[in-house]
Amino acid sequence: MGFPCNQFGAQEPKSNAEILEFVTSKYDVSFPMFAKIEVNGEGAAPLYTFLQEAQPNADGSKPLKWNFEKFLVDREGVVQKRYGTKVTPEEIAADIAHYLSV
């Protein structure tokens, strides 16, 4: 699932419809895209507050450092892992497969 956010270098200033068009045409995104939200600070969406509390960064901090951080959540809603911005979906495929088979 994708949640656009304009808190990182103002990279998502466009409307939700324009963002969806961009990611589907440029990156062939096929996963669900949701409305733009905030992920850090007082206005953070409750989902991201939950994710950050469950899986802080390696240094113990909680806020997302940049776009494209990823969280792996199992079928019971337990946050299993947090991945940095540069980790690709292909690199976490084995983790995803593991939790799909459990």
C-alpha cells in the first residue's frame, strides 16, 4: 500500500489524482494508493504513529527519515520489520513470502 506524503522535500505537492497518475504511468505501480497523509509529527496519521511505535529505527528514533520507508505487517496486524528507503520490494520478497506462508 502506498501513502503519499509531502513532508519530505515537498516531493508530493500535487493532488491525489495527479500522484496516482504519476506513479502508475512512470513506475507501473499496481498496489493500492491512498490519499496523501502526514507520517511524522503532531499531524501524523494514526497508522504511522502505530507503525513507528511498533518498529522504531535502528537508532531508537521513530520518525520516518525519508520517503519510501516500508513496514512489513503480518496477518494479525503485528509489525514485523521496518525497511529503509533504499530497500527495494525485490529485496524483501523473501520476508513477504515467509509471512504469507505462516
